[in-house]
Amino acid sequence: MFDNKNIFISGGTGSFGKSFIRKILKDYKPNKIVVFSRDELKQFEMQAEFKSTCMRFFLGDVRDRERLLEATRGIDIIIHAAALKQVPAAEFNPMECVKTNVNGGENVIKAALANNVESVVALSTDKAAAPINLYGATKLTSDKLFVAANNIKGDRKTKFSVVRYGNVVGSRGSVVPFFMKLIKENALAIPITDNAMTRFWITLDEGVNFVINALKRMQGGEIFIPKIPSIRIVDLAESMAPNLPTEIIGIRPGEKLHEVMCPKDDSHLTLEFSDHYIIEPSFSFNDICIDYSTNLLGEKSVKVEQGFEYNSENNKHFLSVEEIRDINSLLNLEGF
């Protein structure tokens, strides 16, 4: 699917972008990969790491529609990974988050349509489902924009879909590096929001593979959600610092105790496949009826029960302390 294709990834110098590009270069023969981001230092460092002749680096911001129009000319596949993601920062700087996550998403859509891009996948987050924080609300809005874009494409070939998943193990700014920093600094305790807190858990490689498969499966308009395990934050702390006590610090601004990926109110639109769910769009596009029950790989689904909700608290698959420790060790995360 990626051989001889021109691929564009916004926010391409981030954790996901680097892993995605590494996988594409290993398994496929793309014609060109365009890395689009604001950070010239990260681009410089990435150029030193990735020496492939098909790599291109574009400085730019998704807030700048004209720059996106230039950067996506001739592109076949777009992965939209750029976002402002820090929950507390978004609460205190709401319009900055809106400008990047909402306006930036709309700019990506307009650029894709203007350049007749084949496939667009926007990366989302569990925080976009039943959101209570500004970050989640902007990502829900972004999800809605990308789904609805299928209705305004006219006779263009472009398809838009969304991939939604949970916390990526060890990604920048996430809880694992934070705990590691505390441990290295000889902290006296590990701060925990609440003993009951749970989170979905996915490795970076699993996230990359899921996005690649979504591009192969997509018909346009779906929100793809992987079946992944949950963890208890107290178990994460135990796996990383078994000899340190925990300290309950309470919920931060915009924080949830548990995360949702398939909301109960979307159960009538939710289809279950063997290793993932999709949420169908709530309306048809230009009077075209798409049968989402079978995807482009021929995989078949069943409808979930009315009132079904997929959240990190009721998940059937929880990782034990030992399993968390094993995953972190296999990923060669510092401190394991």
C-alpha cells in the first residue's frame, strides 16, 4: 500500500512520527516521506538519524493553511499527528489548543481536498470520548471534522478516517517518564491521583501497526479503536518503584479517573471486529451507503449490545504488575 507512495505526516518529529517512519522504511518502498513540524532542532536531529533519500523535511505549523497547501502537493497519504496534548496546559491556555487541534485539523482537511490526497488518517485520543477537559473537547471536535470531511469531498477520491487509542507507553510527557524522573531523583514517594485510577495502555509499535492497518481497512468516516489492555496506576507505580510508598495528590485540572474509547451513547454505531472496534458515522455521505460491517481487508464485524461502553475501568483485560514490568523491560525503558 505504501510502495511508490508520497506520505505526509504532520507532527512527524514526535514519538509516533519517528516510529511510523522507521516502520515504513523497513517494510515498504515509499517514493517520498514528508516530515512536517515546527521544531527545526528536532528536524535536524531526525535528518541525522534517518538518512533515507526519500525523506523530506518541511518547517511549518498546521495553523498555517497556505504552508500546508504547499507541503501536501502531490501527496497520496496523510497521517495527521500534530496536536497540543498536555491536559493541564490546555486548561490554562484553551485558545492555543483550539488553534492547533481544531483550526489545524480543518487546515489539514482543506489541504487534502485541494490536493486530491487519497487517504487521510487523523490520530485521536481516548480523551476525545465523553470529554471533560479542553484537550479532549478539541480532539472530539477534530474527530467530527475529519468524519464530516467525507461529506464535502464531492467527486474527489479522498477518504478521511480517525484512529483513537489510549496512553502510549513511555511517550514524551506521559506518566512513565515522569515516574522515572522521580525515581532517579530519589523521591520519597510516587504521587498518585487516586487509588482507583485506570488507563488504557498501548505500546508505540502497537499504535503504529494499528494506524497502518487502519489505512488498509478504511472506507472513510470510521473511527478505529484498538482492543488494548488497561492498567491500574497503582500497579504501574508498584512495577516501577516497589520499595516506594504512594502519595494521593487528587485529580489535576481536566483529569479523569477512567478513560473511555467507545461511549455508551455511541453503542448503536459501534461495530466489534476481532481485534478492534469502529464507530460508524451518524449520517450517510452524499447519499452513498457504505457497509462498514465488512472492511476493505474482508474482516467482518458484529454490532455491540445497546448501552455497551468500552472504558478503562470495565475492560476485560488488565495487565498485572509483572506484565507491566515485562513490557517496560522489553521496550528498554530507562530504569528497567
